[in-house]
Amino acid sequence: MMDRLRTAIPRLPIKWRIVLMSTVILCLLFMLYNVVQFVTIGRWLTNQEKISMQRTMAQIDNYFQEKNSVDDPNLFQKSQGYVEKLIEKKQLIRVLDQSGTPVLTVSNHLPEDWVHPESAQRLQQITSGTTTSIY
């Protein structure tokens, strides 16, 4: 098959060879453009999601810092309504104490067992660059 193709292409008129070569080049450029676009949009969406998570985390952190002056052991359970207002579809918000055990977990169309709680040290590594407080 390849031998027949190798002998048939040189026998074609120059117009057809140019048409075939330009077709191959256009197809390759189209595929390259799509790969670059896919990678660029993927990185952009990941960055936007990270910014959104950091913004939500900062809002929750500020809320609990304001409420921290009140000495209430059930503060997190009472704040569940506020956290439910912040949550987006298919999102899970979990507030951990210093030992890494969940104090408050709010989920919207995402099973809680899909995401296992991380340790406090691991979360600080993940969110490096942002200031997070763990109560």
C-alpha cells in the first residue's frame, strides 16, 4: 500500500501535489491550533476555579474570624445556613479543626464520601500563597 502511494504521488501533476500538500499542512495546523486552544482554555478554567475557591475560602474565613469573638461551641452548626448560601452546584465545603477532623460539612449535589478530609498541614501546603485560619 505504501509502495503504491510512494510511486503514485510523484506521477501526479504538480497542481495535485500542491493541493495534497496544502491539505495536509492545513489539517496539521488545525489540529495544532485545537491542541493549543484546549491546553490554554484548560489552564484558564483551572485558574478561574482556583480563584473562585480562594475567594469563597476567604469569605468563610472572614465570617468565622468575625464570629470568633463570640464564645459559642456550636458556632459552626449555627453558621451552616450562611455557608449553604455561598456554596455552588457540585461543590463541597468542609471546615476542619486543628487536628483535621471535620467540624462543618456542607455539600451541594456532591456526595461527601467522594472527597476525603485532608490534614491541616496538607491543606496549608495546598493553599500556599493564601492566608487561611483553621479553628
